Amino acid sequence: MNESNPVLQVVIASTRPGRVGPAFAEWFVKVAEGHGGFVVETVDLDERNLPFLDEPQHPKLREYQHQHTKDWSAAVDRADAFVFVTPEYNYGYNAVLKNAIDFLHQEWADKAVGFLGYGGIGAGTRAIQQLKQVVTTLRMVPIFEAVNVPFAAGKLTTEGEVAADPQMDAAAVVMLDELLRVTKLLR
């Protein structure tokens, strides 16, 4: 792997007990590492444990008071691109991801973002559509290509690992190719 490759952060959005997001993120990270275009990092919002937005100043000012915000800022600043691994809850994305996004402002700008959505019959599509509205406000560049996983629980083995089908693998590679293309243009 070339260290001059851009940094791709794969962000696990769900913090719910019994969540399946880490399994999908792990699968995607393996595909991304095999792709070879990025230095890949996993960011688990459950491990970040950000409180509900608690900074007294607007994030646009970058005058952070709390260490958890300073650490989150440094992590996001380091990345060149993102993939949000997000569940769909009630036709939308989850509050933990919205909170993590809202903690910061400038750190997100001019970076490409892709989405791996999962859920029931909707396959995370509605969550992704809502997220695209939010990220464009932060001057992120959402790409069209995505990985959408319908009936996500059915894609897991008895060991809790993702048993990807050829369509999932192909969608991941197409999304990574486009993320890399757009990231190079933005750099």
C-alpha cells in the first residue's frame, strides 16, 4: 500500500446493542484494502461515545472546549474521504450519526463521501438520501454509487460475518473506484 494514498475512513454509525453495522464495515474494509487505492481506517461511533452536541460555540468557529470534540476534529480532519455505514431507522438515518456530523463543520468540507446503507426492504436507501442533503450543506461531495443491503440480517452467517453476494462485492468496488476518482480531483 502506498502511504501517499488518500485516507478513507469507514464510519460505523450504529451504536444499538446487537447492531450489525460492524460486520458490514469489516466486510467493506476488507474490500477497500483489497482495492488498494486508499489507506483505510475504521471509525466506530460507539467507541467515540460523543455526547449530545455539547460545544458552546458554533462548530464553524472551531473553538472547541471539550477534548472529545478536539479528538473527533483531528480524526475527521485527517481523512480525505468517507464511507458512512448506516442503518435505516424509520425511513431515515440514526441520531448518533447526525450528532457526529453536527459536532464539526470545516473538517468535512471538500471531501468525497460514499454510503453503505442497510436495513429491511428499503436497503438503507432513504437514510442515504437524507444524508446526502446534510453532507452537501457541509460542502462534502456525495457520490452517486452506493452499496445498499436489503434484509441485512439475512446476509449474516451464524458467526455474524457478512456473506456478501456478487452484487454487493461489485457495488463496493464501483463505489471505491468513484470515491478514489472524486477524491483525487478534490485533493
